[in-house]
Amino acid sequence: MASLNFAIVMGRLTTTPELKHTANDMAFTRFSVAVDRIPSKSADKEKQTDFFNVVAFGYNADFICKYFKKGSLIIIESRMQTGSFEGNDGIKRQTFDLVVNRVHFAGPKSQGDSNFSDNSFSNGNSFSSDDSNSLENDDDDLPF
């Protein structure tokens, strides 16, 4: 039986992501994204928002921490991953994370953002871990 684990969300970062490293020196970041629900016609017109926990590794983590901050609009292509842990109080907790496969810029280039030096990054541009091999040794060809 075939299965599919793929999610795309577009929303705003609730915090500025911070780059961290595992014990094996793998870069990663964790953050959450606020996504507004589209109200149904029969439901109240009150805006409802869902918050998704997101984790990114390697080049995706580097890229997100460099170019996105709290309030940035982002599109995330991901897979869903569940897990569990036991809290300090001894209660078992469930986790649900979106693990980044690819990210896209969704909002306009912010004024005065020094990380963007030209107009090559705008709506629809993206980066994925698949692109990382071409970036490793060829920094002179980068548009920023």
C-alpha cells in the first residue's frame, strides 16, 4: 500500500529562528509558524490561527536563520513527524513537527534588510537541501 507524507504551509514566523548545532555539529533550528484558517461560510467570521512547530536541518536551517525573522512570511514544504517524550513531571507528551524539505520566500523584500543585496530574491524563489551541493564550494556565484 502506498502512502504520502507531505505538507505545505504558508504563514508567519512567531519568533526569529536561532541556529543551533547537534552533538555531531549538524546545524538545526526550531520555530513555529502561525497560519490563518480560511473561515467556512457557515462559521463565524472571527479569524482563527493554527500554530505549527517546525524543525529544519543543515543548509535549510542556515538559510532560514539567515533570511527570515519574526513576522516573515514563509512557505514551507515539509513532512510531518510525530514523537514523544517524558516531561520533568513524569507525564508522557506527544510532539508533532513539520520537518522542512524546502522553503520559499512568500513576502516582499523588507526595506533596509542588508541580507538582500539585489532583486534576485522575491516571491517564488526558494532553497532546498537538494540545492546545497551546488552552494558548498561556489560562493562567488551567489546572488548575495
